[in-house]
Amino acid sequence: MTLPMFGSVSRRAVLAGGAAAGVLPSLGRADERAVLRVASPWEWTSNEPTDTGYLMTRLQLAETLVLVEPDGRLVGGLADAWAVDEDRLTWRFRLRAGVRFHDGTPLTAEAVITSLTRAVAGESLQQLPLDQITASADGVVIRTRTPVGHLPALLVDYAAVILAPASWGSDGKVQTVIGTGPYRLAGRDGQTMLDLVRFDGYWGSAPSIQRVRYTAIANGDTRTNVAVAGDVDVMFTTVPAATQRINSTGRMRVISQTIPRARVLAFNAGLPQFSDVRVRRAIALAVDRAGIAAAVLRHPASAATQLLPPAVADWHDPTLPPLRTDPAAATALLEEAGWRRGADGIRTKDGVRLAATVLTIANRPELAVMATAMQAQLKAVGLELAVEPVPSAGIPQAIQAGTMQMTMFARTYVNVPDPIATIIPDFTRQRSTWGALNWDGRTRMQALTDRYTASFDDRERADLRRQILRLLQDEVPVTPISWFEHTVAVHSRVRGLVIDPYEMRYMLHTLSLV
């Protein structure tokens, strides 16, 4: 028996000569005002979906079989319906009729199979126990070796974008990005500038804006200067502390929305400083989240009480005792764990100093400011913290090399709509790409996530979510500091802005210019 089908149910030098001036290069055309100017921190580093697919989907150049709406609903993308067989191993996806790639060729099962077969190298899709992908009369069949109840959500992963056969070179790498989205790639200048043109053969509703110029601006201060000057129409990921300055110009206004991303401290639990859960709990108690949220982020409500915010209703447990600030309790835990203060106030145990270097991501400048604020808070209980901003690739490299002591990063827990797909790689591996390192609770987490993955029962999955959240809160492999307010500056001439909390799309198709 096959279950009923269901479908649409209800990210060359930036500013090469103008970085200092804080202006974007002129398009040099008479119709410049008709071009939507979009900017964010994220550069186009390669044509491979497993690397830059997040920009392909955000800029709506390429699409996946399944999409997620801003309200969290899974809806049909290039597949307009899907179903799972009674064996819970065989999923059938019906391809949407009449879809064409930007080169005019039709969407076929063979193109889907080629893209998905390569996509399994993506972060979320690596966990898919794939048996085979085959063609069917009206689409594709995905068969897994073990049941995966959240499989449709995994297919929202940006690595799973479907590209035309002509995209691939003879070496098996993507030479040209030819997708199916409402915009097609018309030109690219190095890693930082893209020209997009509306694809008039798009299967869905056509965007009202014909042309888009995208610019990657990695430096937060430069992004602020550009927004203040009004030299961009939509600026994604503005610096929170710059909100008042941007708003005061009257040219742009900043819109904020809490999203399923958290700024967290992660530990190398294999080090003697952090192997004892009491030390990790003490650090969680010593941090003044409310003070940091108010003074650094200028958004008091972003102080985290657990890993994910209430907006992610299924993965936020209101019964979970919230994270709190209590330096006295932190001090008591450190004393209980045998860490004694030295003459300089820093604790030691068995000749080991309670000290660490925390790596932060350089293109998120608020992280270094937050970590600097925590230096004094942690020193008050006897821990010495050094802060080192590094490129975003520096943190995964340190984790993989085993040299990471502490890190602070902003982690999106909805790389696909179900956070389980991010929790699995972050908390069940000895060395993840992002997350904890050498955490001894990973075996227990693996048992919970295995059961969750195999389950198709809503009540059982809800209970497992609560157990997973409680394990993370109790064992503190990472300690959440703040939830993420996605801040977007929008020009007064732009209408129809919709912020996608899942950060899958920039929703360019909803925008218009006046």
C-alpha cells in the first residue's frame, strides 16, 4: 500500500575602488533605478552546490524538489507531490509538469537523479542512508536502507538543488549554474558580484523586478556604511549595533526577526578544562546573557534560555528549566569540581590552568564583542579567556584538527526545516564540522536521534525531541548565549519584503520597486 500523496499543503573585490567610500559601483546604465541592488556577507566561492548552494537558493537561481515556506510548511518545489510506501523505505516524488531549466531544456528524472546523487556529499544529506534513486513514470523514487521519517525535509537542503545536464563539465564538476528558479545567472565578477535576470520561462509566478545586482560585502563596518549611504536596496545581515544609525538616515529601515539560529559557545570536552560537565555548567551560569543581549545586540529578547527560540515551536520546550545567570552557583560548581583559585584569581587543577582561547567568526563582528564581554564575566569565577577572530573556515578546520579549545559561532539549526538534520552531525560525532568536540554524551544522543529518524509517529517524535533538548541543556556540549535576530535593512523604494526565518530564500519574487 502507498500512503496518500501530499504536496503544497497549507546567501572581484567588493567595492573594489569604493570600499573606503562605502558605495557600490555604478551599474553604468540608464535604467539603473530599475535594478534591485541586494547585498549580504556571503561570497560566491565556487559553482558546487555543496559549497555555494545556499546562495543559489537564496538568490532563487536554483530550486530543490521540496521547498519550505516562511511559516515552516513544506510545500512542493520541483516535485508537486510525494508519498512514502508502506515499507517506510520507498519515497515517490512526482515531478512538476512543464518545468524548464534556464537553457530551455525540460526538467527530467535523469537530471534530478544526477543532481541528487552528487548532493549526498552535503552536510545534511550525508546522514541519509541512501540505497538508490531511480526514475518512475512521473518522477523519481528514493529508496533508503533504513526508515527516515523526515526525508522530505532533508530535500530542502541547498546541496540538493537540481541543475540542468549542461551545468556539468567533463570533469564532473559544475561549470555553469543552470537552474530552474525565477532568476537566472546573467554574469559574475569574481566572487563578489552577480547579475541576475528574470527567467520568463519560470514555472511559477513571475517576479515583478526584471534585474538584480548582488554584491557580497564581508566586512560588517562596510555593510553599515553602504546601508547608511542608501547605496543598496536590501542589505541582509546588518550589524545589530548599527540599527539606530541606519534608521536615522531615513533612507533605509532595519527589520529584525528572530530565526532558528543561535550564537553559542562550543567546547572541546576532551580537554581537562572542559571534560567535567560541572565546568561547562559553571560557564553557562557565569555568562550574563541578558546583559549581552541588551548592551551588545541591542535586543534584550534575544537572550537564550535554551538552544532554540519559541518560534521553532516543535523544538522549544517551555517546561525545560531555562538557562540563567548565577555566578555564585558557578563558583560553587568549580570548587566542587576541584578547581582552586591561584594568586592571580585564575583557577588550576592538577597543574592545568582554567584558561582557553575562544575562536570567533571574523565576518560576524558582534561575536568578538560578545566574547570580549564574557572575558570579565568568566574571569570573575576564575576562568581566563582569550578571544581570537578567524575566517569562517577557521573554526571547522580547528575542530577537525582537534586544536579547538572553545569556539563561538552563529549556527543555523534549520539547514533543513527539521533541526534534527543539524543536531545529528553537530552532536553525534567526535569531530563535527560545527559544534562540540569530544563530547562523551554523543553515544546517548545517537541513540535518541536514531529513534527519531526511524519514527513516523508524531507523539513518539515529540517525546524524543524533549529528551534531546533536555540532554543538550543538562550536558552543555554547547551553551547558547543568544538567539539570532536576522536584521535586514530595506530601502524606502522597496515594497513587499518577506524575511524567511529558514534563510532558504531571499524572497526576491515578492519584491517591487517604487
